[in-house]
Amino acid sequence: MENSKKIVIQIIYIFTLFFLAGCFKENSVKNKESKDRNTQNYFHIKDILYRDGDNNLYFRTTAYNDFSDNNEKMLKTYLYINEIGINDTTSVKLKSIVDTTSFKKVSYIYYKDKNNVFVEYPMAYGSSFFVIENADSKTFEILNHSYYAKDKINCYYRGKIISGADNKSFRILSQKDGNGNTSYAKDNKKYYKEGYTISYQEIKDFVTN
């Protein structure tokens, strides 16, 4: 009876050793994979554009990881994104759409190359990027260092087409207090706030027409 107990204890001990060895191996693999991801090399091309050793392209964005009240210094992390949205449901690899030679920053949120215009939507946990569908890269321009832009066909606010806006007469309105707010605009038909139609009566007291 005593021998049987000893045998059972030995078997349990052996199984425990095998289990612990398996866990250690699995954790070692995970740690190695995590280390490989964290130490991957990215090479700066220009502006926010980077590449890796396999010539994949990336946009670099910044994420801030701690917004607690008692944290005086937020933790900043760089993220490297290799896909871009071409509409609300579809994305493609940057490598397939970005021309690195002509790529340049146009303003705080706008970038373009010889073929396309790109918009960045900054967020606390990293930006997202989209191609502005059908925007004309050659004539695309920023208005008064604002989120407003236009090309030969359309007017835009933060990359979204302003429906019905007249691109030839479209312009930014200055505020009477001179604070530099560029949320307001007009064309020969309507007034706009942040890309949406608004009546002149709502803004007449603090903008110059």
C-alpha cells in the first residue's frame, strides 16, 4: 500500500514537471515574438513616411497611453501603420498606393503625392488615415492654414466633401475678435461652420463677412 502511494506521487511529480516545462517554452516563444516586434527597424523616408527592411511602407503616428489625473507625464508610443482606408469599409497596403518620391505634407492633417490626397484623423491612441476619394492632387490646396481645403472640383473640411459648396467663391471668414478661428467659411450661396451649412444670422455678430 505504501509503495502504491509512492508510485502515484512520483507520477504526479513527473506530470507536473512536464507541464511546467511546456509553460516555460510557450512563454519563451511569446516573449521572443514580442521582443522581435518591439525591436523591428523602421527607416525614415520623409515626413511621417517610413519603411522596413522588406520595403513595406508605414505612416508613423503617436499614441498617448495614460490620461489619469495623477499622471503628470503621459506615456508616448510610436505606432507604425501599413494600411490606409480608401473608403469606410476597404483598406489597402500603403506600398500599393503611395508614391514615395512625390509624397509630402501639405498641412497639419493633409498629405499628398502626385496621384492622391491623404487625410489624417488624429486620436489619443493613434491616428487613422484615409485617401480622399476623387480629390485632385494637382489642384488640391489648403485654405488659411485651416481644416478647409479645395481642388478644381470640390471643397473639403477635414477630408470630407462639403456638399454643394462652390469651389470658385469659397473662402474662410475671419472673426471680429481676431482670435484666428478658422471654423467659418462662405461661398456665393451659403455660410458654413466646420463644413456644415449655417445661417448668417447665427454668426453675423462675430465674423467679418
